[in-house]
Amino acid sequence: MAEPILNGKKILAVDDEPDVLEVLEEEITDECPNCTIDKATDYREAVELLNSRDYDVIVLDIMGVRGFDLLEIAVSRKFKVAMLTAHALSPENLKKSHDMGARAYLPKDKLGDIVPFLEDVLRYDFIPGWRHLMDRLEDHFNERFGPDWKVKSGFVSW
């Protein structure tokens, strides 16, 4: 079996819910024990880490930690970012994440699949990565947002 792409990578996870950070760390280290995971539970702590360290991939919650502000900082440093959300799960936030340069937009109810999603963030360039993500999550998004959400949100070209 091939070594996981995430093995040996440096990851930052930011969420105001410590239990979500614990699940993220557990899911990632179970499959990739050689990963380094830094965690932050608030905006200030996350900004300090973003400005002082390098990361291969970053996981940002949207709500509670000013996720879009953190996304702007992370993208300016050329970090690859996956947005993670439960309460802010909407077509508008998905589109905003894409437009601001995030590499993925993941519902928290998919935390059990975080490793393959993060590997895709590292594996694919921006547009192919989003196409792959949409192929994987389109049914989930259709169920949550309705079958015509892409047209209503301006995602027709995807």
C-alpha cells in the first residue's frame, strides 16, 4: 500500500470547538502518524500560527474563528486551505470559499473522510481539485441545498 500523501506534512487546524479539533487530529494521525498538527481555537491564536510557521495544508472553520479573514491571510501566504463548516454550510459560503482561494469546502459531517479530502487538496491544482471535490460531494450538496443550487449560485461552469 502506498504511503498516504499527508504523511510527514504540517497541518494547521482551526476551530472554536475543541472536540472537532480532537476528532480532526485523531482521524488524521490514525492514517498519517507522521503528520505534525498544530491546533488553534480562536482567531488571534490562528493568526500567530499563520504568520510564524509554514504549513502544507490548513483546515479552517468558518464560524466562531473568523474563518474567511483567516482564509485571506492563509491564501496570501500561498497555503492550501480546506474550509470546514456545519453552521455556515450554504451555497453562498461555498462560492465565497472558492472565490477567495480555498481549495475545498467540507461539511463537518464528513470529518470521517478528512484524510482523502486533504490528500486531494495536496494532489490537485485549484480548478481540477474543485471539480474533483464537486464530483465527490455533489449528491450531498444537492440534498442539502436543492438540485438547482449550482444554477442559482452561479456554479454553472463547474
